[in-house]
Amino acid sequence: MEDKKELKEIMQESKRLYDEQCKKILSYKQILSYLFQSCLEEYKDLSLGEIQELLEKETESEMRKMCTFSDAIWEKGIEKGRDEGMERGIKEGSLITSINNVQNLIKKHVVSNIEEAMDLLGVEASLRPAILKSIQMH
């Protein structure tokens, strides 16, 4: 069983190396131009230089698209981060305010315990465990 696993890993590594070399070879516009001219009907009447120019223009166009796309993704990520930060800040602010209000009600003897203070303030159920924990720690 172990031999099969090793053989599979060796074959996958060989395939990865082969793919890597193919990508390197095809990254040369001179080679790609020759392949286009030899294999694709629409390029047969063009010179290798003309095909290379077309590939360069296409590459530039694709690069611009990719840059625009990556900029959009970057901006979207920043926007998402801001939104998450705002949401977190609002939650933390609400928690801190609730803790302070509960403590003030107890200190001023308006209520006799934490639960009663939270009920009086209408504290959300999701905040109650954190308020209890915070006040009991102090």
C-alpha cells in the first residue's frame, strides 16, 4: 500500500515538473508565434513578427484587465474590512455602554442585582453573558 502511495507522489511530482516546463516554453512569444502560425488557420498568413505583436497587445490588454480586476478585489476587501470593523466597534461599544449602565444602576441602588439591571435596561440576550462575565471579574 505504501509503495502505491510513493509511486503516486512520484508521478504527481513528475507531472508538476512537466507542466512547469511547458509553461516556461510557452511563455516565449517566439515559440508561441510559431505554434500559432503552424497550427491555427487564422494565423497562417501572418508573419511571426505580426503574430508576436498581436500576442504582446493581447498580453498588455489582459494585464490591464487583471490589474483592474485585482484593484477591484483589493477595494472590495478593504470595504469588507471596514464594514466588519465598524460592526465590531458598534458591538464592543454597545457592550461597554451596557456594562457601565448596569454597574451604575447597581451602585446607585436602583436595582439589587445584575439580572435586574439588565432587565430594566432591556439588554439584548446576546450581550448578557459577556456583561455578567465582565462585572463578576471586577
